[in-house]
Amino acid sequence: MPRYADSERRSLADLLSTLGPDAPTIIPDWTARELAAHLVIRERRPDAAAGIVLRPLRTHTERVLGAMAAKPYPEVVDLFRRPPRWSPMTLRPVDELANLTEFFVHHEDLRRAQPGWQPRELAGGYRGALWKRIPTMARMSLRRFPAALLIQAPDHGETSAGAGGEQVRLVGAPGELTMFLFGRQRVARVQLVGPPALTDRLRNANLGV
């Protein structure tokens, strides 16, 4: 079985090295340096990683992130490229479940901040692996969205989310839907069909982590 998370890790590490620490990302106030530091503490500093999603711990997370980002950049990238041997997140089933979407999105955070970027041509199996995660992601992010949201990926299927009411269709390739649902609506190449007030609200909603 292909290990898409592992290949995405290598590709992202290569791009971080190629572009250098000052390359922009689409994340406000983050360059490649902060992105690389985030990826490392997520795997190697569980005490700090908790603050990524738990607001009361965010000050500690930001302090650890700053310290990691201050290390020599090649060292930080190398720490990401070679994950900790005994981390639960590196076990094969957990790796794919926990890391595939994370690495794909952050790879695109870096790619899509560069001039002339274009969506990648992903292998069919990779597109399918991303699509499998979209129903759960959509239900978590959009369970209270005031519409019946129909999410469609041509050649992969469709799923639904939202609280019901008027219908909005969100159509795109699995990678683009992943970016959209992870809060990267601004750079996701998708089609939104529905009442303008609802489509505008969805484009500006605070989605993802």
C-alpha cells in the first residue's frame, strides 16, 4: 500500500530546503522557518503541540515555536525530514491517518505562496486517500453551517454536511476540497453554487484547525 504521508513529508522537506527560511507561506506572519518549526514541534513536543488546538495553552506553544524557529534552519528541516523513531504518529496506520492531510495542506501553504503556482497533478490513489477524509472533515467543520451543503468531487463521489435549509454545492478535486475545508478558501480552486449570501459566508468562514 502506498505511503502517501511519507512521500508528502519528503516532498515538503525538499521544498523547505529549496526555498529557504524566508520564503513566504499563505499563513499570516509565517515564513518557511515558522512552518518548519511548527511541523517539528507537532511531532516532537506534545506539550507544545496541544496548544495548536487548545487556546489556553497557546502562549506556551508560541514560546516553544519561537525557540524552535530560532535554531539553524537546515537543522529544523532535517528534524522534520527524519521523524522521531518512537513517536506514535510515525506508526504506519497512524501516520497516514494523522499526517497525510496535515502534510498536504502545509505543502500547499508553501507552494501557493510562490509566484506562478498551479495545482499539482496527484495520482489517482492519492486523490482517493484525500477524498476519504473529506466527509469527516466536512461534518466537523460545517455541522452548524446554515445550509444543506453538498460536496462533490468528480470521479470520487459526494458527501453532505451542514444544518439543512437552502442548498449550496461545493465542487472540486479532492486536493482543492481539502484546502477549502482546512480554512484555505482563498487559494482553493473550487466551484461554489448557491445563494450568494451563503456562498460568501462559506468562503469567509473560519474552517479547519
